[in-house]
Amino acid sequence: MTFELEPRLRARERILEEIRHMLIERLRVARHPDEIDPDTPLFGSGLGLDSLDAVELLVCLDADFGVKLPDDVLGRAGMRTVNSLVDLVLAKRESDAAVGG
Amino acid sequence: MPPLEDEILAMRSSVAVSRMDHVCQVRITGERAYEALDRIVAADLRIRDGQLIHSLFLDEEAHPFADVFIASDEDEFLILAEGPRPEALLSYVRRHLGSGAEVEDRSAENAVVSLDGPYAWELLSLVAGGDVVGLPYLTHFRFDRGICYRAGKTGEYGYGLIVPREQVEDLSRLLLERGSDLDVREAGLEALDRCALENSYFNIRREGREPLTPIELQLQWRVSYEKPYVGSEALSRARREGVRRRVTWLLAEGAVPEGGDIRLRGRSVGRVVNAGHSIGSESIALGLIDLEWAHPGVPALQITENGTPCCARSITPPLWNNRSLFVSPQIHSYATRHEFPFPPLARA
């Protein structure tokens, strides 16, 4: 188990960078990538996203990462912080790799 | 059930009423109140009348001095601060406030009572009227007893009632009476702090005691790099130079000591800066961890103090399916809560 830890964390860091750029470029978050901490809340105070942004975020997660979430309260509950999004993308990629591999 | 766990359960499933005697207040007035306050607070002070922002006052080394909500109220600003004593807050603001603005201590006259929980809005509507149901997050309005604002640090619906201090006993009694059908409970600061930790809210009385910047504390969303303010130079310098550690949430199989050494494969990678018992027999902890490992998904961590190890893993908070995410004031009520298939409180 432990020998897989470092590659998994480096994969996490790459996804984190991709998510930060998606938030800046697609969701118009007016921050530099290094200002977006991994556990920053997405909605409310945090990055200040609103309900319209939530719909756009669902579209981006699907288009950019192949992550499909329902457009309902359950789907939005999975999008609490930047790290919540990283978890979703990482799980999707690991699932794809398991199926493909 | 121990009283503390009972208080937390009320916050997570119904509503809890808390006296916020640790919150101090100052009011900023004057024709240049906005400009003067904008040179102190770490966030851009972009708020309209009736809104609040959540930010920080920093010291000159960019370490948090106060955890603040700032409310814009008819050309004046009300600061609600956790961390310093009232006299220390007053001294800090006076020291840094420029000309054209005055500061007035409000802590002696006013107090805050908070309502937190998925049905906090329902209890509040019984006391402050039905308008509270539509109150957006980080806004406030006046009611017959004082000012009501919506904020909270528990992950649930949260409201603060700012009222004259002599009315606090009467208001608390009224809330507990009116809320009996909602199974309301009185809750203390320890319950509020536990819920804040479980939902990854910053606690200035715990990790805030450490000499850390908003970068290490993952609080950059509360600061600006676009303007000068107290601590901004030190913060920009820390950003340029980079930090070595970052706070990360941990779930541990047993009690965790604050200050405990966090080890991975026998090597120290950080230490615990906040901790508390959480779901079941597990503890939630906040670790200050080397950047290389400061991510969720690190298993097999060991936390030690005095030689007794405790197993832990890093996680993505929150630990709860906060019921408030699923409760809509337009649809639900505490009386009909069993008619809806809400997810279990604890996340799998």
C-alpha cells in the first residue's frame, strides 16, 4: 500500500492544479492559482460561487474530467471545497484505470 | 448521552442556542470609515449596506489577531470579532485606524446570541418573524430587539442576534421556550468549536494561537494581495518565499493530544494543532503537516505523545452530511422531518 502513496499524492497535486485553472478560466474566479487553497469552500464565503456557478461547475466537471454529478442537492453536496472536486476526479481516474487496466 | 454530545447532536439535527460572550464588537463611524477600515481588514471591503464579509485582522507578522465578520450598516461598520479581549480589539483598531473615522466599543452594551442547526431558521422565525426564512447568507437586518445576521461556523444554518446585553437572559429564555417543539438545546463554546473543527472552520482560539499565516492556515480566501493593510507586507513576503507546512484534517482511531507528533513511516511530518472527539470512537484533528504530505488520502499516519501511538489518516472535511444542505425552509419543517429521506448525518 505505502509504495503507491507518493504517485497517488503527485496525481492529486496535478488534479488540484487542473481544478484551480478550471475555476479561474471557466468559473471566472479572480485569484491566482496559488491563492486557491485545497480546502477552500467553493460557495458562500470561500470562492463566492453561487447557484448559477454550481450549474456551470457541473458542466465543467463532466466536460473536462468526465465526472457526472446529478444537478440536485445530492450532487451539490459533493462539491463543498476544492479538495472535494479533486476527490471526485481522482476517484474517476482511478476507476477508469482499473477498468482499462 | 454526555451533555456535550447532546449539544452537538442538537446543532447537527435540530437547533441549538448559544451565548456568544466571547464575541466582541466595535462600531466604526465617520465620513472616511470605509477607507480607514479597508486599510485594516485583510479582505477587500466590497460590501453593500446590509451585507457582511468574513475576514481577518492580522498582526504585523501576518498572523491572525482576530477572526472577524464586518457588517455594513447605513454608512457605518460593525465589527464582530473572536480572538482578542474587547480592550485589545479596541486598542488594535485605534492604533491602525486612520483619520476621518472613529471607533466605538459596543461589547459592554451589546451581546450576541447564536442559533445553529438545520432548523435554526424555524426557531428564529418564531421570534424575529417570517422574513428570516429568505435571509441570504452573510446579510443582516434589523428586528424589534436588535440586529439579526446570517453567518455561522458549524456548517449548518447559523444566525446571530445582536441585542442589548440586559436582554440576553430574556431572549435566551424565550428561544428555549418557543423552541421546545424543535427539541432546542442550549449549547456552549466547546460544542461550537467541535462543530467548527468538523466542518473545517478556522478556530482562532486553537490553531489561531500558532504563529501561522493565512497561507499555512488555508485561509487565503479571506485575504487580499491587491491592497495594503496590517500584515500585508509580511503575508506577501511569506507567499514569495513559500511555506513548508499546511493545515490538513485527520481522522484518528482514538483520543488525539494537541501538540502530538504526527509521524509517517517513522519520520515526523507534522504536529496536531487542534483536536476533539468526533463520530463514534474516532477523533478529528487538525495537523500542521509538511507540504509533501498535506493532502487527504494519506493512510497509516501515527500520532504520538509520551510514546503512546494512535493511528490516523488524512481526510477531506466535512465529516458530516450537514442536514442544512438538504433542508429547505420553503419545503421542510422540524415537525415533518421524518417524512423526507435525508442522507445519514455521518458521511460514509
